[in-house]
Amino acid sequence: MAEENLNEKDEEKTQKEQAEQAAQNDTSTSSTNSEAAGATDGKGEAGTEKELSPEEKIAALEKEIADLKTQALYKAAENDNWRKRMMQQKDEAVAYANAALLGDLLDSLDNFDRTLDAAKDAKDAKSIADGIKMINKSLVKMLEDKYGLVSYGKEGDEFNPDEHEAIGRQEDEKAKKETLAQVYLKGYKLKDKVIRHAKVMVKVPKN
């Protein structure tokens, strides 16, 4: 009987110890969870940006506006400088567009000067005329070869109102179509474009 009482006391002691151990474990777990939660909360607060005050927001917006104004002024100045450069280049291109042509004409001018100097002592007018013809031929060839300038308008050519300017008309019984009876002033084309119409007398069929 005594042994049974002893066993019951031991069993009660063991159960009491187990209960105390379980209570300690629960307390430790709760403490750990609380610490973890606290750490998480702290991290969340640290990771969140601090909300700006209205004054700070206004200051930030004013700075952004000032930066945008500065950029806009810079772009405007840059565009204005570009426009001025383009205008200057255009003016220079127009001013010196004929520089190459004028340079090529200098040889002909020099030849005319030589011809005039030679004419002072010339005894034969034919030699002067021949010199002028040579200059004219050289000049025409240069303009044709380098610049595409072509003269047109010969007697007998068919009349073309797009190329010829009729300053008079005369009927001809033999004429079957309108042709050039006489050329008063030759016409000129720059490549395919007429830059001066030929002034002509036109021969027309007689009705």
C-alpha cells in the first residue's frame, strides 16, 4: 500500500515538472515571436520613406519647375543659335553662288583686254575681228561644257511659243507651218530650262 502511494506521488511530481517545462517553453516561444514581430515592425518603419510635409513638397515642386525653366531657356538659346548659323550660311551661299562662274569668266575678260591693247597698233580690222571671234568661241564652249548653257534660235526653225517670243508675223504663200523668218535675239537655256526667250519674226502660212 505504501508503495502505491509512493508511485502516485512520483507520478504527480513528474506531471507537475512536465507542466512547468511546457509553461516555460510557451513563455520562451511567445517572447521570441514578440521579438521577431518587433524586429519586423522596425524594419517596416525603416524601409518606408518619410512622408514630406506640405512645405517640403512645395519646395521640391518649385525646384523642379526652376530646372525645367532652365532647360527650356537652354534649348531656346540653342535653337536660336542654330537658326542664326543657318541664315548666315544661306546668305553666304547666295552671296558667293556665282563665284565659280565669275572666276571662269576672268580668262575671257583677260583675252578681251589683250585684244583691245592689240587693236591700238593693229593695221588690219580683220585681225581684231578674228581675235574677238576666238574669244567668243572659247567663252561659249566654256559655258556649254561647264554650266550647261545652250543658245538656240535659227532661221527656219519651227516656231515654239514656249521658247520663242514673236515680235512680228509675216505671211508666206510657201510656208506650210509657222517658222522663224528672222532671229533678232538668240534665246538661251540653262540645261532644259529657258532663261531667255528668243526674239523672232515668225513666218506664217497665208490663208
